[in-house]
Amino acid sequence: MVDQPMLLPPVQEVVGLFPQIFQDSMAYSGPLGAAWAPGRVNVIGEHTDYNDGYVLPLAVDRVVALAGRQRTDAIVRLWSTHFHEYAQFLLEGLPETFEQQRTRLPNWARYVLGVATEMVRAGIVLQGFDAVVSGDVPLGGGMSSSTALSVATAYACMLFSSDTLSIGTQGATLSPIQVAMLCQKAEQMASGVMVGILDQAASCLGQAGKALLLDCRSLEYRYVPFDVPKLSVVVINSGVRRELAASAYNERRQQCEEATAILRELILSNNTEGVQTHEIKALRDITLEQFECYKEQLPTLLRKRASYILAENARVLEVSMLLEEGKNEEVGAILWQGHLGLRDDYEVSCVELDTLAEIAHQVPGVLGARMMGGGFGGCTINLVYNHALEALRQAVEEQYQMRTAYQASIEICLAAGGPNYQIVP
């Protein structure tokens, strides 16, 4: 754990609220502690993670935080400042009682239960705790507030568990990538959406001033410089809440698997000369040459889905190379290309996201913009010269609500560090 001399404002908030919300001092056996984890933006590489492809996210300076105390029993009690409601579940009986307890919890608390369940399944001994939950990651806006909650929960569980506090240390019992994999499973259980590893890896592995180039199959990664003083990352929330389970996220995943199966069969059956072919497990394994050769034999819908994924993987690698070479301005054009692919081939955009991209495209000094996240709502990411920030803000305020009836909100984000936790004096 890296010491932080000053707690972030959302962490200060939950630390201050805890003694007001929870006053049962007889139930506690440990000191007050806090854990937090960042949201993320994805520079490029949308929907490639569950296709074993490449992604280029960065953690941002917005976090979800929990502050609380270890209990003397196996009860977990939570208070959410966003939803103004309590939630409670039992660690005893997990993972067998997960589904029974999940149905009795509000949606936000299901992520906490999911993480606790996966930690128990991993053999980690957990202790009950009370905690206040808050943060400044926009809810439902495509910056992965659910992942930030899940990762913060994992670190809170480690902080409040008997394994850590009883020996007087604050050392994590899981590595960051292990936390990411655990939280991925937990989110799939909590939401019913077969999410990839992108969000969790970005939150767990974030570094200030860096983007994360991640191979979602091998989980190998390296950091790419993303600290350009004259440019800003602007996230514009469309105001349209996105519900991934209702927005055909799982359907897109199934379509990609179907396209892979058909292409695999075509490639293998036409290998008449006995030339050895590599194993094809996902669209990531299809070369551009193979796709060009066989794409017309795919159903139109599957061809469009596969075309987008192959092109997006190439865009991730190109953007990474440009950033490493300091050619930041050339990244913008690739963001536009990514949006068109998401809109036309993957078909996960919506009128509101398209409108935000169109408005940004008209503002001088905006290098690029695209929809971000699962789709059907949420945010756009915009790469903007600092001198154009006010012009972009004005254009959005003047045009967006008039054209869509929704009101947008604008966040200027910095690439930030990953999760952390500490005992509060």
C-alpha cells in the first residue's frame, strides 16, 4: 500500500459520516478504516475484452469509497449515501446462500455481496463489518461506478477481515490482477451480465499519468504515457442511464461467439493443403486476411459484429503506439473511427451519444470523440485541447438539450492511481 498524506474528498466524507450512521460501539472489534477504488475511462478498445482482445483504459480521479469498522460477528451492514438506504447480509453460509440473499438486497448492495461471496469462494476468511458507501464516480454514466464499488469492496473486505487486522498489518492478501479477476466474477453474478475484464483491470492497475494496454487473454499489460499538459480528457454524460442487461450486451457477446465458430469452421475446412493453422478461440485469433477471405460467407449481422471487433483491436494497438511516440494529436482521428464502428457495425450507440459526438466534432480544438462503455446511454470520451474546453462546454449546453431533451454533465478527468486503503487515526 502506498501511503497518502491526505484522504480524497469522498473518503473524507465517508470517514466523517460513519460515526453518525453507525453508533453500535459494542459490535466493533477494530479501528476505523477506509478503502477506495477509482472509476475508469476507456481511451479505445470497446467490447474487445470479452473477445480476448486488447483494451486501453485508464483509471480516473473519481472514486467509490467505504469507511467502517470490523464487527465481532459475520454480519455486513451498509449505508449508501447515494441511495439513502441500508442493506444487510450474512457472511455465514456463503457462497451457498448467495442467490437467496441477493434477491433481498437493493441492486447496489448486490455487488458488495458478490465480492464477499467470491472472496469466500477463494478461501479468504472474512469478518463482518459496518460501512458507509459513497463516491464521486457518476452512477450509470459509463465510468464504471459498479466496478469501483466492487474493487473498493474487495479492499475493504481485506482491511476488515480477521486475516489482516489480527496481525496488525494492512497488507493486501490478493494481488491487483487477482482482485480484478475476482471482481469480474462478482459483477457477473451480481448483474447477470457477462462483463469482460476491462473495467476491473483499469481500476485495480491504474497509475497516475498512464494508460493501461492490456491483453485480455493473457492478462499481460504495460503502461502507456497519458500525461499531456495541453490536452484534457473530457467525459460527457448523456443523461441516459444504461442498463447493460437490457441493452443486449450479452447478445453482442453471443453474436461474436457465433461469428468465431463459423469462421473457425470455414478456415479449417478450407485448409486443403494441410497448412498448420493456429487455434481459433475468439475473434482475436482471426487475421484480417482470413476475415477478408471468408467474411461474405457470414450472415450480415455477424459480419458487422466481427468487422468491428477486428478493426477495434487494430485501433487499440495503433493508439498505444502513437501515445508512446508522443503523437497525441493523431489519436483523435482514431476515436472518431471507433465511434462510427460502434454506431454502424456494432450498433450499440443511441441518438443521444451520436448527438454528443456530432456536437464535439463541430468544435475546433476537439481532436476526437466517441461513445464509451457498453452503449445505449452513458458517456462520450473527448480528447480536447485545453483552450477549447470552454467552447465545447458552451456547444453542449446550447445544443444538446434542445436536440435530445436530456441535460448533459461534463467531467474533466485525469489519469489516476489505483485502489488503496488505510486505518484512519
